[in-house]
Amino acid sequence: MLRAFPMQGRWETGAGEPLPSVDPATGETIVVIGTPDASEVDAAIRHADRVRVSSGWSTLEPHRRAARLHAIASAIEQRIDHFARQQMLDNGKAWKECKAQAASAVATFRYFAAVCETAAGDLNPPRGRYLSLTVREPYGVVAAITPWNSPLTMEAQKVAPALAAGNAVVLKPSELTPLCALALAEACESAGLPPGLLTVLPGTGSSVGSALLTHPLVRMLSFTGGTATGRALAVVAAQRLLPIALELGGKSPQIVFDDADLDAAEKGVLDGIFEGMGQSCVAGSRLFVQRGVHDELVQRLVRRASSLRVGPPQAEDTDLGPLVSHAHREHVERHVRGALDEGGAIATGGRRPEGETWARGAYYLPTIITGLDNRARACRQEIFGPVLCVIPFDDEREVIAQANDSDYGLACGIWTSDFPRAWRIAAAIQAGTVWINTYKQLSIAAPFGGYKDSGLGREKGPGGLELYRQSKSIYLATPDEH
């Protein structure tokens, strides 16, 4: 029996190609989900636009929209274990990480409820006999396309601000992880969101994704995913003059100086690359270590990485679950083999775990590679897996040049006890987020996005609401004085 999805205000199974949801920990199909065909995608978008207008959502007072977002947050919180389980089944993340990301989704809806209620327009300085106001209005129908690595957080970070801005949202989750989006639709429905204001359309990028991008009623697109796909979407968006936000790939450096607190750096580097099995856009996959502490830090990291527990994601003692799919594991393995061909050496990992516990799942051991320089493909291409490349360096000027020598510019970590140096390097690094003596410390209140091939636009923070609104200037004539 097919699992239904919300379309045109009803839960339907669709006429498209059925989509199996596979548990990467076991290789077994969890459920088969219906998908829409091209005509149903068209009908769903048109219905979403009608609901946006007929429900009055776009013109509803901000505090009333905020109240609905708070209700959605409460609905997620009441089902928090259910949300966490959907993600764990879909992409294999460890249970404790899934619980934390479900809580993050709750906080995201509450944050944008507050931003929605307090956002103001602008009274512009007069330059004549008039009053000039700038107001901000929704685009209409927003298409949101989300990735498989962290659907709980990614979907909340798009749906919450887009709804808060007064838009209708058509959400296409990754074909690998549709369950979280369906759970979010259920929570929105139970919280009283007008049916059809959030539409979830499972399916592939070539079917549903392309139809969303080219539909005339879709007036804004928000995408998180790979850089190659983002670039292809941007080409079509440019032809349509469609506003687009792209949160794309990364090959983020971590820089450890010889005066760093090595205990803190060891933990930060380890979590920065291996949390979520390295399947994170901000994974600190390039590690630059000053020569004075290089060997000691590598030994520490190898020891800690070797002790991480790779196992079933639901087990309490599991540190790392499987990769998202068997196909993605093969992708990671090809990169590791390529690194060895270029002269790299495996310090730990570099293989699948052996034994009955891991035989059916897409498991892979946390891997540390030494012996490469920054020109190696493994140090330049996004592997999106638990693979850390370690590169020695001598001085500040050298490491800044190497850290910036990348097509990407999403994040960077700096570890040093010399604050002026940390500040100099943070200013010189070409990245949207820089952490000093910490890593992957994220806040919904701070803007997030990348430089260069890591994307366009900024999500989160107060500007995360403005991403989904357009500005209008209104001039009011004032009488001349007599």
C-alpha cells in the first residue's frame, strides 16, 4: 500500500512513480510513498496559490501568523520522538543527533514566530514634500527543495520563515528522505495551518524538482544541496528572473596552531568531521596543523576516531550510524581510493566495518588520511563522508593562502590562544561562517550561507525572513506649506 502525501489540501497517493524509503542501517524498505505526476504538480501549485489568497494568509496580521507558527512548534514538540525516528529511519543518523535536530526544528519555528511578530517596515528620510515608506510583502508561492543529510533542520529553516513571510510553500524533500517532510505536514495540519498552505510533493529532482522550478506561479526558490545541482537551478532561475537562494557545498578548513588547547581542538576537529558521518555541508574535512603539534594531534585524532562506536543508529552507545545509502558509501570509497592513488596514507579507517552487525547497512569507518597536500582531489572535492585529510603548515600567511585556495567558502575553524591572530585570520578567510576555538556551533539567530561555490543568499537570523519577502516603496505626498 502506498503512503499518501498532502496535495491540494488532501492526502493523496498520486499518479507518479512510487518512491521507496529505504533504511540505510538495514537496506530494507520502510515504506513506499506515492508521488505526483506532472499534471498533479501543476494542480498542487495552483491550489497552493489559491489557498494563500482565499485564506488571507498573505495579509494576515503578523501576530496572528506568529501564533500559528507557535502552534506548529508545539505540535512538533509533542511528536518529537516521532520526528526523530522518521529522520533516523530515513538517513541513518544516530538517535541522539536526531533528537537534537528535532528540538532544533521546534526552536526554528518559535524563532521565526518572534521575528514575524516584531519585523517592521522603514520610514525613509525625506528628500522632498512626501512621506516615503518601505514595506515588505511575500512573493506568493515559494518552492523549497531540501537535502537528505539533515531534513529535520533544513525543512524547518525554509518552511518556517517562508510561512512567516506570508507565502504558501511547496516542499520537495530529497527522494532519499521523504518521511520528515510528511511528518511536518501532519504537524502543520494539526496546528490549524490552512490545508494547502504547505504542500509536500515527494519525488525526484528530474520530475518534481524541474516542474517546480519552471512553473509560472512559483515566484521564489530556496534550495539546499550540491553545488552542481545548485548551479543548474541557477541557470534556469536566471532565465526566468526568479529569485533564488542556494545553500550549497563546502570543503571547510580547520586550522590548528601550535599554541592551541589541543584537548579542545581534538574534540572540535573530531566532531566537526565525524558527527553525522561527515554528511554535512560545514564538515571540517581539511585539517591544517602547524608542524610543532602535527604529529601529536594526528596521534590523538587517530586514537579517538578508532574508538568511536559505529553501529545501529537506535542503539544508545552508537556514536556514528550508517551513511545515507549504499550508493553514497560507494561514492565515499571511490574518493578514498583516489586519495591513496595520489600518495595519501590511511592513518585509521578507510574501510567498511566487518561483522554481522554491519553487513546489511551502509556503514563505513571514520577515516583519517595523511600525506596529501592541498592540491590533491580529496582536499578539493566535497566527499560528504567521514573522511578527514590532514595537511601540515608552517606559518600564518601560508595557511591563509591554502585555506582560501578552494572553490568553496562555507565555513572555517581556527584554534589558537592568540586572539589577535585568530581575529586577523577570521577577517582574511573567505567563508560565510568562521569559528574560533569551537566548531559547528550554530544558532538560528545568526545568518548562514557561503562564499564562492558555496551558494547565494543567507538563511537564518532576522534576514532569514527577508529572504522570502520583496520590498515595495510607497510615497505619500504632503501638502505644501502656505
